[in-house]
Amino acid sequence: MANTLLNINIDHVATIRNARNTIFPDPVQAAFIAEQAGANGITVHLREDRRHINERDIKILRQTIQTNLNLEISANEIMINTACLLKPDYCCLVPENRMEITTEHGIDLVKEYKKIDKLINILHNNNIKVSLFIDPIIEQIEIAAKLNTDYIELNTGNYAVLSKCYNDKFYVELDNIRQAASFATSLGLLVNAGHGLNYYNVAPIIQLNQIKILHIGHSIISQSVIYGLKYAVEQMLKIIRML
């Protein structure tokens, strides 16, 4: 049985709500259902443009969820200060481009080492654990190990795109993630993974064994539209636990 944990990203419950500028569906209620279905934690991305999750959501989630809250934010001081006020359990630093549909790549720690080092220290001084969203590249992992981060989250976005056809490039990318996870673990880093994972491509990632937490949102929320959120979460957990 896999020891991998599952965090549910509820951003797109808020996306549906905000499409009509109304009060429902409420991501706070979605978080409650996800936890009751067995989720190990709740993940939300507070974007600078507030396109889905907002401060109200996070404040209530902080007071009501029974597991843990992982807050994804852009790596800049304004968002860091916001995180320090909201007090999540974990904070995952991600690159952010307002024109993107979703996060396109990991943080470049080569270029942003000094800034990231400073931001990690601020979060740690506020008793918030830190994760860095990075691409599965050995050089990035080496630098992450030099920073005082608690976790890294490997970007599975390219893997997810390639999983649509399972060609040679797909297996090369899967091996890149395997090597990255193994190398990071050897350096003492705790490894999470996420981005684009769904019911059909998650199994090979779980079988890598080094992955501690999967952060999955869009596929589960999409499934919930048809079958209900409780069922959608339970089905993903079923896949994870049978491997």
C-alpha cells in the first residue's frame, strides 16, 4: 500500500463561483467534503489577480479545516506578507504570470536564489513550512538542497501533457521525475508532486515511492461536477491506496 498522501486543490470550485460573481459553490464547503472523503490536506493558490481563491476563503479555511492548509503563492514580498497574516500550515512558492491559464513551469532557483532564500526565512520566522515548486532538473534540486526549504514539489506538468500518448518522450519525462525524486531524497529533501495529474496518469508517479504528497485539483473538481466531490476524492484515494 502506498504511503503517498493526497492534498485536494479546491481552486476551481472558486472559479465556478466567481464566473457568476455569486456566493456558491463555496470552496470552504468543498474543503469540508474533501476532508470527510479522506483527503489529507487542502491546497489553494492565492493568485495576485484573485481569479479564484480570495482572502475570505483562506481565513475561513484556516479556522475550519481539520487537516492542514497548503497555500500556493507567487514568490514576492507582497504575497509573502499576505501569507504571514493568513498563517497557513505550508506555503508553496510558485512562479506566476498573470496571462497564463495555469502555472507553466517551476521556479528558476539559479536566477532567484537570493530572493527565495530571503522569502523562506520570512516564512520560517512566522512558523510556516515552505515548499518550492520546481521542474525535475538535477541542478534545481541541488540548489534547493542548499536552501532551508522543508519540501520541494516536482512539477509534473510536462509529464501530464505527454501522458496523453505514452510515447518515448513520456517515458523519458517519467524517468526524469524518478531521478529527480531519488536525488532529492538522497539530499534529505522531502518530495511532493503536482500539476496536471489525473485518474489516468497518477499511478506511475505514485509508484516512484519517494513522493510524500500529491497535490491534485482540476481533474478531481472536474470529476466532481459529474459524480459529486465525495465520490471524486474517494476514487483518487482508491487508486493511491491500491498501489
